[in-house]
Amino acid sequence: MSPDRFIDLVRVEQEPLRRFLLALCGGDSSLADDIAQDALVRAYVASGSFLGLSKFSTWLFRIAYNCYLDHCRRPKLESITPDSPQALGVSSGDETDAVFKYQRLYQALERLQEREKAVIVLHYFEDRSVKEIASILQIPSGTVKYYLSTGRNHLKSILQ
């Protein structure tokens, strides 16, 4: 795949990918952006291995989900430095409004199991089919349906 073709394909998927990661990261836009950047770098490096056996978006979301899982497996370090905007209490108004707008949903999603959360976000936020979710998460379609069902029930009980 040529670099220009890769860039064209990424342009189409950039916002959906960021939304997916933002939901997985509980609304933490900085973390979602870091993971997205890591995923895009990995995808670019591996773009020669993309054979077109699945949609480009499926392949890219799989890489992003693996980057997210890698992040979750890392030991937690204090991410706020003394001079970071969070430590100084500085944030842009748009960022703050967006975080508060969906805060309750993000908090509810954080209480789900990782796979349930990923399935719910891919299906409802990104409008992905069961088959595509199965391919992204590398699990059977029946398992995706199970996670959709249990995830909906868990979200319903959390949000009530």
C-alpha cells in the first residue's frame, strides 16, 4: 500500500477511531489521542501486510484495540506532572463541556468488562455489525451477541 493510499484511508477512519478510543478511555481525550497515535504508527509500519481480506477499518480498529489493551496491561504510573495542564487546573472550555456531557455514560462504561465495553462502543457508537466486531475483537459472533446483551443489561442497571 502506498503512503498516499494509507493517508486517504486513515482520513476516512480517523474520527470514528478517535470516538471508539475516547469511549474506551472513559472520556480521557489525551489518552485516547495517545493510543490513536500509537495505533496509526503501528498501522503505517504494518501497512505492507494489509492484504485486503477485511475492510481497512476493521484492520485499523483491531490494531487500535490491541494498543488499548497494551495500555491497560501496563503498570499504572502517575500521568499528571507538576506542570501539566491538569495539575494547574487548566483545560479548554470545549473539552470540559464534552467531558461533562457524556460523563455519566463514560462512568457507566468504565464499570463494564473490557470486552463488553468494546462491543457496546463498536456497535452503538460506531455502528459496526456483529460480524465486523467479531473480526475486530477476534471472537466468535455468538460471543459478540452475548456481550451486547449482557452489556446492555449492565448499562441499564448502572444508569438507572
